[in-house]
Amino acid sequence: MSHDHLLERIAAGDREAFALLYRECRPDVYRFAVHMCGSPAQAEDIVQDVFVAVIEAAASYRPGQSGVLPWLLGIARNHVRRWRHRRRVLPLPEDGTDDGRRLAAETDPVGELTRQRQETALARALLALPPRYREVIVLCDLQELSYETAASALGCAIGTVRSRLHRGRARLAREVCGTKRDPILQLPASKLL
């Protein structure tokens, strides 16, 4: 059953359609939210807010305009922006903390420590990017959406997505590498995370 049809059924009050849409789309919405705000707990709250909004706004969805996933990610984007204005970003766990150790399996301690530091630096650099760049990197590189789908989710032109992605990758590379000029980013951010 298509997501468009599920939204029609949700608008008519079908709980099973809502449960199915939630199961299918929740991971994508959560992944976007956690990359945008840096907090798994806050990302869970955002996911809940998004799906409450789905219940309230399912009748306003227009099939064929953008697709259900971009529509959901657009709602998530708005909730992330509202959250950001209310709260500061929570820091990621430090390398030596219990939370940091719990996330890793140490097969090569030196290599693992280097990898953890690189991932932490990349995650911090991603969170430090302006939202307009972070959004396109999360959508295109981490969630592997097409430029067209990302543009639809963000409500902008494909060219805007491409230019923001280029600038965002360059800023991310500068931040991670600690250089003053724009290095050419050889790998997409999804390979670095």
C-alpha cells in the first residue's frame, strides 16, 4: 500500500494505516532528527511531535506534490527549528566516558580510539554547521535522498540543494581538517560517519 493511500486512510481515522506509516517512516524521521539536533532523546520527542502532526494534518496532505517522506521530513525540520530556538544543543559523549565506551567494540584499541575521535570530531563539526547546510548533508549524504526529494522536503529548488550541499561539505571538511581554505572533500559525509 502506498504512503499516499495510507495518508488518505489516516485522514479518515484509520488507526492501522497510521501504525503502518509510523513503522515504515519512523526510522527516516528519527535519523534526520538525531542528526539535526544531536540528541537521541530530543530526536524521539521530535518523532512523536511529527506523527502527532500527521494525525492532525493528514487531510491537508496533497498527493503527488512532494511525496510522503519529504512531507514528513519537512514537518520534522520545522520541529527541529522550533526546538533549537527553545534549547541549546546537548554535547555528544566524550571519548573516555561510559556512554562513549558503550557505543564501541574495541578490537583494535588504537585504531578504535582514532576512529572514535574522528567520528566525534565529524559529528561536532556537523552540529556546528549552519542549519541550511546541515539539513542538506543529513538528507543527501546520511539519508541518501535524491536532490529532488531533499529539495521537496526543504521547500527549495534543486539548485539550492546542490549549492548548499557543496558549501556544506566544504565547510565540514574545513572544520574537520582544521584548514583555512576549502579543501576538496574526497568522500561523501556518509562514508566519514
